[in-house]
Amino acid sequence: MGKNNPNPRWEIFLRPFEELYGKKIRPSTFFEDYRDPDSFRTLYLFNHKGPFPEFQAKFNLIIALSKFDPIEIRFIAKQITLAQFQEGVTFGEYRIMYAPNETDENVFAKTAAACEGFAEAESELGGVARSRLVISLHRDGDFFREYEIVKGLMEKDSLIRKYVVGLDFCYIEEGFPPKGKKDFFLQVDKDNRSEPSTALSILYHVGESFQDKSLLSAARWVLQSAEWGAHRLGHAIALGVNPDAYRGEIFVETAAERRDSLEFLYERWEEIAKFGELPAKNRIGAELDSIRHTESVEISVTETSLSETRAFQNYCMDKISATDAVIESCPSSNEYIGMVRDIRHHPLLRFVDARLRVTISTDDPGIFGTEIRKEYSKAEQMGLSKELLEEIRKDSFSYTSEILSGRRELSK
């Protein structure tokens, strides 16, 4: 990585960074220009409020500088486990994502390398810390095939079978509704039940960024993900963020998205209406008719729509509380990259009030310049008591991928 990489993939980083930040980076003098740690932090750390593409533009730097070969992967997997243990982390799940055109042979070699790195670190630490691997699939790719490859690797190699515990969908969520993954979720659940020894969790980033839809539609995405079998919901901001933060704004979404939400409201009207005021069913039906031949819809955030959205969120949280789904809440990430306008509106507060299963996580600690203690400290600053945070910390060990997927039973 870095200077030791003879062929950095600068093209991944340079153009997006210049377009979004207006700063031209010179590869020929990069390591000289940013040899000072403070200069590098200024360039790389994402510690301002901004949309996901701005975050990704900075994250691309590490992708560009890494070799991403088995030797490097093994080294990093080991060092991450050791470093996290020094920060007090005794269990962690870490994601790895392969290029869409990665060969099956390379996927095997790189997956095995990560598992070997974890095993080496665990051995050095005498087993007091454990790391597990989650493989990120491409939202826009052939995720059924990617899943088959992962399952094949687990059958082939006992170390991979031990350390690979989950599947993840991350990166940009706009344009990829969970309904496109419903059959996949159901297939994974079926496989988990038939062969628990190789069961895999589904970690699904959803409701984190919703630039293309209304808050109500984004909350529906979170609920549907949970109902269809996602084990952990990444961020789920739309589910619990205070709608007041969007008062006076205008959401724009496709007519198809609006139609999905209206049909959902219509079909479950009696259930949802128990949580607050909703438009009458005949009004919902009339709006469905009115958008039949349109491409996009503008939704003004009025006092009425705020009340309706809040009721819908409460309904969604109630339904999710009846599932086994867990929400991964990441205070720093949500503050910077997510759509939390004000820390006082952070959804974690409502999640706790609704008695949802939650964990507090760092997301990508390197680029956010954080660690797990800082995230708990931020949660305390929001108003969560030390006693409650300690409960959340202890409970989080019950929400590992191995337990949620059914591979391992929860210790009594």
C-alpha cells in the first residue's frame, strides 16, 4: 500500500476528487505533498457534512493506493485485529469487497488471506479477541452468482468456513430498492435453515442516504428489508430521524416509487392508522390514479405530511421490533455522510424509545477519524445514559452474524 505499491490506480481517485472538491492532486509529488500526517488527515478524513459521493471520493484514495493482493490483505486483516484490540474491541466483523470482474481464483486467494490474517492475530492474542469476515456484494451485480461463489469457498476451505459469516450490501443505495433483493433474501434464509453450519447473515445498508425519494418511502425501504430477512440494518436513518428536520422542503421521487408507497399505505391502512393520522383511503386511491401517467412526483413537506410521516415511522418501528432485525447506528457517520441535519434529531434516540435492537458502530473508523469509545461518547452526548449504553454494549454480543443467521446459538 502507498509507497510500496508500484502501480497505484490513480484514475480511481483523481477525477472524482477534483470534480467534487475542486482540488487537483499531483500523483508525481503526492507522497511529498502529504508526508505530514496533518496534511494527509486534511486531505483524507471525511469530517464535514456532505452527500455520499463526497465521502466516496475521499474513500477512493485508499482503494487507489492499495495493491489489494493476498499479501497485503493478510497483513491488514492481522493489523486491524491487533489495533482494534488495543482500542478495547474484542470482537469485530469487517467487510471486504471485490471488483465485479474479479476471477474466482482471486476471490478465493484474497478471502483466504483475510481469514489467515485474522487467525494469526487471534493466535498472537491468545484468543481474547476475534475477527470475522463479511463479504460485500454488488447491488447492481449478479449477487446470486456472487453468493454461490462464497458458499463454494466455504465448502472448499475450512478456514474460510470458520471466518466468513455474512453478506453485505453497501455503497450507493439510491436506485436499488430492497424489492429487487427480496428473492435473494428469501433464498439465503432458506439455505440458512437447511444448512446452519454455513449460515450467513445479511447486512443491508438502507435508509442511510435517500436523495432520490421522500422520507416516507425511505422508511418503507427499511421496514421491507427487515420483513424480507435482513439481519442487520445499516444506519436506517430514515426510520427514526425526526421529520421536523425537513419541514418546508420538497421531496422529489419517481412516480413508481410514490406508487409503491401509496399502495403500501392503502394495503396496510388499518394497521398504520393506529399510529397516527393518515390520508383517507379514497384520497390515497385518487392520488394513485393521478400519477398513473407521470414520471416524477413532488411532495411538499407540510405539517400534515410531517404528522403522517411520523405515524408511518412509528408503525415501521413497531413492526421491526417484532422481527429479529438489528439496527447498526453510527453516530459520526450519520452526522457527516448521512441525512441527519441536527444531532438532536438523530434516530438513535427514537430507536431506543421504541425498544428496537441496536448496536453502536464506527462504520469506517479510519476515514471518519473515530473509534468505538468516541461513538459511545457521542451517543451519551445525545442524551443516552451510561447505564443504557452499557446495556447496548453487552447486548451487541448477541447480535453477531453467527448468532443472527442461526449458525451459532446464543449462550444462556
